[in-house]
Amino acid sequence: MNFKVTVLIAVLSFNWIISMAADITGRVYDLASKKPLPGATVIIKGTTTGAVADENGRYVIKNVDAGTYILEVSSVGFVHTSREVRVSRAGSINADFSLQESVSELDAVVVRGEYTSKEIEQEPVTIKSIDARALGDLSLGAEELLKQTTGVVVRQDGGLGGNVNINLNGLTGNAVRIFYDGIPLEVYGGGLQINNIPVDALERMDVYKGVMPVDIGTDALGGGINLVPKKLDKKFLNTSYTIGSFNTHRFTLDGGANLGDKTYLSLLSYVNYSDNDFTMRDIRSSFERVNSNGFLVTDEEVIDARRFHNRHFSTFVELGAKITDLSWADEFKIATSFSYRDDEIQNGQFLRPTSIGEATRQIENFTQRVDYKKTFFNKLNLRYFGVLSNTENTSNDSTTNIYNWKGEVLTRASNPAGAELFIQPTARVANTLGTAHRLVLNYLVSDNLSIKISDFFRYSEIDGNDPLGVRINIGNESIDPNTIPSTLTRNILGSEVEYTLFDEKVRLIGLFKNYFYDAEAIDVLQEPVGETIPVRKVDKNFNGFGFGFKYQIISSTYIRSSFERAARIPTEGEIFGDFAAIVPNFQLKPETSDNLNLGIGFEKAILGFQYFLFQVDAFVRDQTDLIRAEPFGPENSRFVNEDEVEGRGIEVALSMRPIKNLSFNGNFTYQSNKITTPRLNGATLEEPQVPNIPLLFFNVGTTYDLEDLFDKNIDLQIFGNYFFTNRYSISEVSDLDTANPDFVIPEQHLVNLGLVVKPGIEDLRCSFSVKNVLDELMYDNFRIPRPGINYSFKINYSIL
């Protein structure tokens, strides 16, 4: 073989080898937000060959020889991932990666943004945080995510936008405070509620059990839920649209844009609509018939009835501006929001043989917010936020008609009150001016000692008019009591000390809270003296305290305990009444509760599982001066301090990932809430359970991911959930076996299934879900029937 032939063979061989090399390209993005991750690194395992993602999240690794490789992908704040890639031809091989934000579930806590996972995962108090962004592709509302949390029961009637009552570790009603980004949700006047906020609008939901930290809590009795809105700090525009059964439509639009290096503008908005006209099965309905004597009489029948006066509409729009890195502020934000809801009312607290066919309610709210953050000397962190809100709440209930569940007007039945829901007709317009402020100072004394001080102040003033409502006579003048302002002032001052020992294996916290409130309003029960308006005033000042302890035994195992003597200040409605069905009670005392929590947790990859988490928490709740409604006279009711309640319970949570694409999770709760000083129509029962709260319930769920289907263009996620609730009573009873079955909710089995599809079109996701797959007869708040099998389809698209 001469030299020329040798050279020719060498050149051909080199060309053949080059032809077998290829470029590996792809995109790295955030799994939850679908946004690119610039700066992410992609490395071929065992080598120094790799690439860094550009501003669009794209990377290119050039001239990779034929073979099989493991690509390792990492980005600050995200879980590292890897994937096997096979290079077998020239050209370009595509490999996209979706990274999930770093999540440590050691304490069932997911933390984003300002706080690091390490800081939060070592909290001694019990917190469960739900990552809403990772579930943003699902057609869910915030309340549906909350149902999957250990120890939480969400009671709701009427479908989308219906009245919601949350049970948390046996606490219920106003004892469980709900916050929106640290501000009590009631400051937004009722236009913004947990059951009309789509999951798209949230970053996460933090559920606090037993102890509320001073920088979040106000006067919660031992539990609270903080809805954290989506963090907007990148240039993007995202929209979603959901269509579902009962003519349900949900639309979201959110986005943001940078103006220079320091200014950021944001938009967060959504619209909800539903007829909520689902069919209720086996309910009693009044009807009219002619008897054997030829007279028209009213009778009852059991029918399947479709709800006909149950429409819900709500909308929320928030515009914000944020400026960072100023000499006088690390971050300064201002925002203004508008919320509106319009509801038809189909039933009262209970389901009766007659329905409500005309009563409505509208709420309109404008809110302005300021948020300021600054760090001094790398030791003192200061945060202040203030809110000013104006709310108009209109109630319309002024018909003499009586409807049955077929939507028919009963001609024989009389309605002398001239109202369906209230004791007398009302067209009340209530105007509420509200403001809330919180100042938090956090000082790092040393590496293992910090002191936190928080002060929360809230003021609300309510006035309005009701042309059809009650009147009081003062002198020779008839006065509408709604026109005389009612005011409520609250202030909660808290301090908290945190100390760590033994390289932060042991964490101790101690906290103290001072509560003050001042209420003033007209007393419609008091007889006027001459021309003096009967105004009543009450003010109280009292204290609470608590502690927390956590010991990290080894890296995978911890134990913790916490205690708080907590208190809840009565609300405006409980003190002032509504000048219609509820009369005022200025003698109401705050509710108090001693809350003790004990827990143990384990988290580690073990027994072949990629991830394994096991937690057990026990709680004790001893409540005094429980605020409850009781009859007042033949037609009205009022709130009183009555019962003492002993609460006990245990919760178990389990989560595992046996293989990369398959995960399981479940939780179990058993609780007992006994009324130790009950009164029921003068009769004493033997420590009955608090009504309308289940004792035993659990849920399990699973997800399975199928990646790169059909020539690597489509990703598919399949999910399912099963919820079980044991039977319980909606009234005080001694024995469920002998109780009136009309007041007992039977065992409930709820199955939901669905899938999420990423069809290979960049930034487009679709989901389909089926709820109540078995079409079971489901009940919720005070035995109000819930929908049978129903469907929803959602499309989510990132425009930028």
C-alpha cells in the first residue's frame, strides 16, 4: 500500500468518524412555571464536557461521538437531575430538561423565595406547605389542594364560590384564620375567598397547625392558612382557560415586565363563572296537590332536583410595581387590586323542603397595598406592609314567594316575613373601610440567637343603609341603625426568641403575644333614652404565650414539640350582628385554646426507594369560651360563649417514590372533639362530638410520568386520588347508631382521576380531570349535597 492510498484511507476513516459525531441540544426550564433557566449547566457524566444554558434556557454540546451518555443538569435552587442520551447519528440530538425547585419535605415544608429550604425545614412548629406552582397545570382551585393536606377538612356547599368552612385539627369556622400574603383575608371584604382563587394565581399554601409564628399570625385560635400569591419577578405572560361541567369557566392571565434594572411591573388576574346547576339526589321538596275534598294542600316528596338559583361570578385584578436595590429600601412594592363577586343564593345553612329562588349577594372591593423591606448592618431585617380597603357588600332578600326544589312558586304557602333567607326583608348596602398594618423586626444577635418583634394593627368601620330593614325610634325620628358606624380596632403585639444548640441540631423558640381590641356600635336591643342613640362599647386586653422545640437526631430523623396558649378576638359580625337575623352581643369574650403538638419525622432514600418520607404528629386542643350561635327569641339568633371543647388527634403522612417516574402519597387523620359542657334545648348530652366535623378521614394519591412519547414529542402525567371520610353527625348526638339519619352523613368515597399532556408544542400544557368518578352521593357543609361525576378541561399557555 503506497503513501497516497494510506492517506486516502485515513481521510475517509476520519470523515466517517466525524459523521458519527453529533450535537446535543435542548432546553432547561422550571418544571412549575415552564420558564427558562439561564445559567443551568449540562455536563456529560464523568467528563468535563458540557455547556451552560443561555438566557432562553437553551444549550448546545458540540461534536459528541456516537455512544450512550448520562447528562447531568443542575441549577442553583433546583433539584439536580440526569438522563441517559444515546448518540447514534450525525446532526443534532434533542434533550430537554425540566427542573423542580429544591424541596425539602423533612417537616413537610416547601419554601420558596426569600427563605432557604434549610432555614424553614428546621422550624420547630408544625407547617405543611403545598407547592401550588408545580400543580398549576391542573384544573383545581385552592380549596381542592387544601383537601389533600393532613388534618384539614374543607366543608363547602353550592359548588364553585359556595360558602366554605375549614376544619383544621378540630378547629373550625373563624378559629382558623386565612391570610393572603400575610394579610387576613377578611380585609379584602369577602370578594377574595379561598374557594374562588385558582391554583394558577398562587405560589404556595402554608398550613400552620397549633402555633402561629408572630410574623404571620394574628388572633388565630391555633391554626391558619397563608395563601402566598405567585411570585412575579421575571418577564413572562401566562394564561389559562378551564371549561367544566355545570357551565363552569375559569380564566387566568398573569405576567410581568422589567423597566430597567430595578423596576418590575406585574399583573395578576382571574375570572370565574359557573351556573352550579348540578343535580342533588333524594332530597325532600314541597309540592302542592288537590286533596280528596278538593282543597289545595302542601305536601312533600323525595326527588332528584337540579339547582336553579346558584350562579357564581367572581373576578380579581391586581396591578403591581416593585423597585429594588435602593439606598433606602432593598425592595419596595405598591399594588392596587379590584375584586368583585355576584352570587345567587340557593339555600341557607341547612337544606329544607323549600328552596331560595330570588335572594342574591354582591361584593365589590378596592384594595391598595404597600410592602417595604430593608436590611441594616447585615443583622437587622425590617419589613412593613400596609393595606387600605374599601368594600361595598349588598344583600337582596325581599320577596314574598316561596319556591320548591323544582323551581315552582308555591301559591298556597304564605311568606308573611317577605324574605327567604333573613327574618325580614333586606336590601342592605354595607360599606366597610378597613386598614391593616404589620411591622416585623428580626435581629440576629449572634450566629445561634435571633429576636423577632411583630406588631399587627387592624381597624374597620362599617356603615350603610337598608331601606327595608329594622328601625329604631329616637325622639320623634325613625332611624336606620345601619347608618350609624360600627368600629372594631385590634392590635396584636408579638415577640419571639430563637436559639440553636449543637450545630443547629437543637432549635428552641419562645413567643409572647399581647391582644387588644376595642368594639363600638349601636345596640338595637337597648331602649333609647330620650334622644340619645344607644351606643355600646367593649374593650379587652389579654396575653398569650408559647414555645417550640426540635431535635434533629440524625440527618434523616427529627422529633419536635410545640405549645401555644392562643386566643381569637370575636369578629364584627359576631359582636355587632347584622340588624336582621343576628342580634349583637357586646359581652362576647375571646375564645382561648391551649394547643400542644408532638411530632416525629423520617426522610431518606431507603429500601430501594428514591425518596421515602414518614411523619407522625399528635395534637391536643383544650378550648374555653367557645363562640357559638344559639337561638335568641322566636326568630333571631346571637353568638354566645358557651362550650368547652377537648380536642385530641393523631395524623400520619407518607410519601414515596419507588422509581423515577412513579410517586405515592397519603395521609391519615383521627381526631376527637368532645363538648364537655354541652347544652341542647335544656338537655345535657354525655360529651358529644362537636357537630359537622368528621372524626376519621384519609386520602391517597399517585402520579406516573411518561416522557418523550411518540418520537419524543409528548410528555404525559397520569394522576389519581381517593378520599375517604367516615360517617359523622351535623348535630349534637350521643350515639351515631341511634341518631336521626337525616342528621348523619354516611361514609363517603371520592375518587378523582386525570392527566396532564405536554403535546410537544413549546409552553403549551393541557389537562383533563374527572371528579367523583364513581358518581357517589357526596355531602359537605351541614349535609348539603355535592356534585356527582363531573369533568373539566384546562389549557395553559405561556405567551412569553
